Amino acid sequence: MSEEKPKQTGTVRINDEIKREKRFVAVMAHPRSGTGYMSRLFHAFGLDVRHETEMGADGISSFLIGASENPRWGPDPWKYDFKNRIHVVRDPVKVVSSVLACVTEGVQEYMAREAGIDAELCAPERAVRVYLKWHERILCRKPNMRVKVEDSIAHLTEWLQTEPDPDKLPPTDFNNRSYQLGGREAPPDFEWSWWGQNVPLEVFYQFQALALEYGYDVPGVVRCPDVRSV
């Protein structure tokens, strides 16, 4: 990342003392948005972009690298200078539904603390507030492109000006298959109406607006009302 990390005291190293290693790309996202899939997809394009726990020769795809100042695991993002920073998104209602269904309470509380959200909030409101705050944190990393995971093959093909190896393409239902291999069912998708009934109205409007900004359909909504920041 080319932006400077604020200088801090204590055990955190000062930014000026870090010699940054160069990498081609960092893929950042909210958890459950497809960072594992994107890592595998980059491999199909011949690039060594690893997932969460280690840095590849060409980069990394991780929810932690986008919004965490001090990642709980994996490499320190501030040791690297990324030529490209991709914000990958997935249908927001599927993302937060997946968080509630699949992410442990401990990790959800960790995400809330990272985002500066009260971890004691009810789970639906907490999940949506964390999602909105994660978006703000990622924008602070100044991504130079946003990619919808559903369109990622076509997007990367055009951007990289090359075709992926068809034998290495990950299945588009990669997450669902991982659940099946683990003996679990795929998580349910809670409908927009369910979220509207389980989070405060102003938070729900913000959530809808962000989905529209990302290019996803929100049933019955063309433009959301203007609401205060949450």
C-alpha cells in the first residue's frame, strides 16, 4: 500500500523504519465476500496471490489486509507496497447472511472490535454496522478498482489481457462446496425484508444504498432516502 500508516508508539514499528516489499496486487474485502475464490482465480491466471495466512510472490487476497491495522493472523500489510489494490464485493445481503450463519461468535466480535462497533449489539445490527464500517476502512486504503466477484472472471480477463487456464478455474459455487466437504449445509440467504425488520431503519437504508452503489439490485428500491451517517 502506498499510503502511510500513522506513526505509533509502543510495540508497533514506526512506518519510516519499514522497508516495504513490492507486490503486484492486494485483494481486500469484507469477510465472506470471496477472497478465497479470488486467490484461486488469480492462480488460474498464473499469478501467485495467496489467501489470508501468507503473502504470495504476486500478492495476497484477504479480508484482514483491507481493514485491520494489526491483523490477527497473516502478514503485516504495512510491510508491503502494492501496485494494485482491488476491492472485491459480493451481493451484500448474501455476505451478511453468510456472516450470521457461518462465522463464529468470537470472530464476529473480533470484526466488531476492529471496526469500532459495539460487540454487544444484537447480531443482525452488529453485522450490518460492521459491513458498513468495513467499507469505509477499505476506501481509506485507496483501492484503484472494485470488482464484483460474480463478474470477476470477465473483469480480470479484460484487465490482465490474458485468458485463465480453464483447468484451474475455481468453481463459482466454491463456498457452497467447501460447506459440503465439511459436512455442513450452505448458509441461508436472509431476504432484504428480514434485515429491514431486524436492524434500525437508518442502518438499513445505509445498507441498501451501499448495495445499490456496488451495483446490486434491492427489491423495490431505486434510490434510498438520504440518511445520517451510522
